[in-house]
Amino acid sequence: MDKYTYLSFFKKYKGRYILGVIWLIIVDGLQLIIPKLLGNITDKIKYDLLDTTGLIKYAGLIIILALGTAIFRFLWRYFIFGTGRLIEKNIREDFYNKLQSLSTRYFNDHKTGDLMAHATNDINAVRMAMGPGIVMIADAVFLTTATIGILIFTIDIRLTLLALIPLPFLSLMAVKFGKIIHSKYKKVQKSFSNMSDKAQENFAGIRVVKAFAQEKEEIDKFAESNRENYEKNVDMFKYSSLFHPLVQFISALSFLIVIGYGGILVIRGTISLGDFVAFNSYLGMLTWPMMALGLVINHLQRGQASLDRLNVIFNEKEDIFDQNIDENIKEIKGKIEIKDLDFKYSDSEEYALKNINLNINPGETAAFIGRTGSGKTTLVNLLLRLYNVEEEKIFIDGNDINDIPLAVVRENIGYVPQDNFLFSNTINKNIAFANPTNMSQDEIIKASKDAQVYENIIEFPDKFKSLLGERGSNVSGGQKQRISIARALIKNPKILILDDSLSAVDTQTEERILESLEEIMKGKTSILISHRISTIKNADKIFVFDEGKLIEKGNHEDLLKNEKLYYDLYQKQQLEEKIANS
């Protein structure tokens, strides 16, 4: 079921729309008086019935009408256009909230550029339909009806009917063009999404582009996307641009009929010159609602196409959520047990994890090691419930992880990922990210010291108030990792997971960090994931992964005695260290 429809907007904001349409009709009504006034003035001037005083009265009346039109125009713009902006604001907030509720799987499958196109172009198209579109509908209905009524009952029915002959063709043409533009607009949105995604990806990877001297190639790729977007827009605007001249042409036919037949009626004395002047003014007023009919179809078609695209996202099922949870579980102690766990990603036929069995007791330090792609990070993602896992496979404190509220799981786990993402904000805000309003400066400083990054921070000009660039671009890789570690430590979590988060620091800094963490990790369940054996050799338990399987487990000495994969990795790293120090 669609979350958003035009009807749902009308129901929610009917009061604002009713008031706005009332003010709009008043403005249209005031505008309808002016042509009649001009006709009367013309007749009185022709028959010398208008003196200076009368002329001043008519001028004053026109000024009053203009002033009233200005006031009520402000009111309808405030209520109708303002409601369109309010709808835009609410959709954008709902869109952002919806994206926050979706799992990481969704973002793996959908490009950022496409999501940005939804957040900009699509939402703007809906606003245009619910703002200017409503004005055009009201104008098309009221002005057309009122103007034709005035022409028939106050001037001449024959002239009116003749003048209106070309106008139904205008409406039919508007419908036809609207369907074509609707189809073209969908293609425009798709090409815009592709272009946005290309730009976003290039900006995010600009350092790689420059490092490989691929600026020219990337410029060419973007130019191709930009050209496609341009061509799709030109293709659409061919039709929308053709529509307006055709409207003018059909309107000109109506004026031609009026000038020909209306002139004959004036000569015969059937209508006065003033009526003829008024008739032409009213006919000119009919051009806008006829054009508005075509434009509103255009806006509504575009808006509907955008609503369809947005509703696809709003109807996306949230696959990670609380269901049949035990509300009595408010905290966790840190015992982890995994039984016969198999897991594969939705877009893969191969299992990322196969028959995993392990136990980690509260307060123990466990380590995961293995080749790249062996399943270490996947297992951590399951512990964080970033992906769904079968029941009776992962237990925390003896409770099935699916029975524990998501908030309890994630609030009690401090996680430092491989990709140390930092926000474009101050260092203070980045470290206190988990609870920015309740973290004291002393807690932030302590966390930074524990992560061995305090000395670096105080060297910055603004110290903890220093602003970080996008993704922390103005600090080194090691500093990013340590700020990320501080962000996890300040939560004082029951479970601490460091996913290869010391890879960018030198061995001396690594040793200092591990020493400072040793006291912190007491009483916590800690999981270290690393390619360096030096990082994990003192862990209570070491689990060795290979191709999704847990192939070895034990402490450092036991695994060396096995002389299997762990032993091979150790020997290789010892040799590399000797070569580096020689």
C-alpha cells in the first residue's frame, strides 16, 4: 500500500487548502471585474459620458481592486504554496527516517546517487504538484467557468460559442502531451540518478583517482553521464516546449474569430465597442486557465511518477527489527555462544560462514584471525544484528539474540569497524557520538587518552573543538582509527569489538593502545580482529577462520604447537619483521 497519495495530502491539509482556494477564488473574482470596468469606461468615453470626476472614481476603483488582489494573492500563496513546502519538508523527514530504519543490505543494493535523486528531484516534483498544481486546478475550473458564464450572459452567446471552438482541442492536446511528458520524466529522473551517483562516487574516491592519475578518464565518464542526462532532458523539453507555442496558436485562432465576427457585431450595433473590448479581455483571461490545464497535467504526471518512486522506498520492508522480544532484558553481561551457525548473504549462493561453534565467557578477550574474506567481519555483523540470523544460533547471556531488543544489543556493544568513518563535525562530537548530550568533557578526554590519541588532538589549533573534514579527511589514518576507538570506549560497553582497528598505527603505538586497553577490558567481553598476530597473541582465546569455517581455536602457545594455518601466519609475519628490521 502506498504511503503517500494525492488524496492523503488533501485529507491531511484540507483546512489549509480550503482557505487557500477561497482566497484564490476571491482574487480571480476581483480580476473578472476589471475587464467589465474597462468596457464601461470605453463606452462612456465613446459617448462622451465620462467626466474627470467619473474617471477618477473609476481609477480609484481599479486601484482598490488591485490592492485587494495583492492582499488576497499573498494569502492564497501563503496557504497553498506554503502547504506545498510543508509537504516537501514532511516527506523529506519521513524519507530520511525510513532510510535510517533500513538495514545495511538495502544500502549495499542501492546506489547513493539514486537515493539523492529521490531526496531532491522527486520530492521537489511532489511539491510542485501540491503547490502550483493546486493553483492551476483551481484557476482552470473557476476562471474558465466564470469567464464563459460572463461572456454568454452579459455579452453575446454566439460570439462566445464561436470563440470557444478551438479551446477543447487545447484540452485534448494537454492530455496527450501530459502522458508523453510523464514517460519522458521517468527517464530524466533515472539519468539524473546515474549522474548523481557517478559524481558522488568520484568525490568519495578522489584520492584514489589522483593517486592513479585517472582524472581525465573520470572526467570522460562523468561527461558521458552528463551528456545522457542532457539528452533525456532535451527530449522531454522538446515536448513541453512544443506545447506552449501550440497553446498560443490555438489562442490566436480564438482571437482571430473574435476580431472577425466581433467586429461585424460592433458595426451592426449588436454589441457595443465596450463589450467588444471587455470580450477580448475576458478571452485573454481564458488563455491562462487553458494553459494551466496542460501545465497541471504536466505537474501531476511528474508528481505521480515521483510519488511512485518514493513509495517504492516507503514500502520497502524493514528486515531488521524487534519481533517477539523479551522486554525484561535491559542489559547484557557479555557471554557469547554460537551454535552450528551457517550464514550467506542474500545476493550470494556461497556461504560466508559454515558450521561455526564457539564460546566466549564474560570478561574474556577473544581474537579472530584469518585470511581476508574468511568470515571474521561477517560474524561481528551478525553479533551487531546488522543482518538477520536464524533462531537458536547466536546466544548472549544464554538468550537467543533475536529475543534481545535491538537497542539493548547495540547500546551494550562498542564497535570499531574496519572503515573508521568520522563525521564532518568536531572531534568532541565524534567521540561523544553515542550520547552527545550527556558526555562530559572529562569523559571525552579520558577516552582519547585510553585510545592514545589525546596527544595528537591537543596539537590541533582548536584541540577537541577542531572540525574534521568529510570522513575525517584532515587527520591521518592512525588518528582516525584511534578517534574511532575513543568513540567506542566512551560508551563503557559490556562487549568491545575492535575490527582490525589498529592496522594503521605503528607497532609501538599499537602496544601502548593495547596496554591502556588491558585495564579497560577487564570485566568486558572483548573481541579483537586482526591480521597481526602481535595484536592478538595475549588473547584468552584465539579463533582461526578460513573460507568461512572455524578451523582452529586455542591460545597462542597451543595454536603454535598445532603447526597449522595460525603457525604458518606466525612464521610468515616473523620473517617479514626480520626483513623489515634488517
